[in-house]
Amino acid sequence: MLEIIAILAFGVVVSVIFDQIWKQHRRKEQEMAKTGLYANIHAKQERIAKQKAEGKPVERMRKVGAKGAPTAAAFKAAAKTAKKK
């Protein structure tokens, strides 16, 4: 009888731990989904400033028209949803 109770208690503990891990994962996904073009640009600018201050090799912003760089259309779309400060 004690073995059954122990197994059930273990299952509940595992279930609670799994729920906590799942909630953390979902929270991280939601935070990542909130970032947009402007947030990405500002994050990269902060990384560049930090790298310069530490004297490390500095990553660079892509030039206009380069592969992977945001297009004019991307900036127009981002401006529609940008939050005003």
C-alpha cells in the first residue's frame, strides 16, 4: 500500500515540476515573440557598444541592400506597429 502511495506522490511531484518547466518555456517564447525589428536593432547596437567597451572584435550592422538586411518594406511594416515613447 505504501508503494502505491509513493508512486502516486512521485507522479504528482513530477507533474508539478513539468508544469513549472512548461510555463517557463512558454514565457520565454512569448517574450521572444514580442521583439520586433526595432527591438532587434537596438539589441544589436547595445551588443556592439558592449563589445567596443570590452575591446573585443565588433560585429557590424548590415549595409542597405545586403543579404539579410531589413528592407524598406520591413521598416514600413514595423512602423505601423511601433510603440510610441
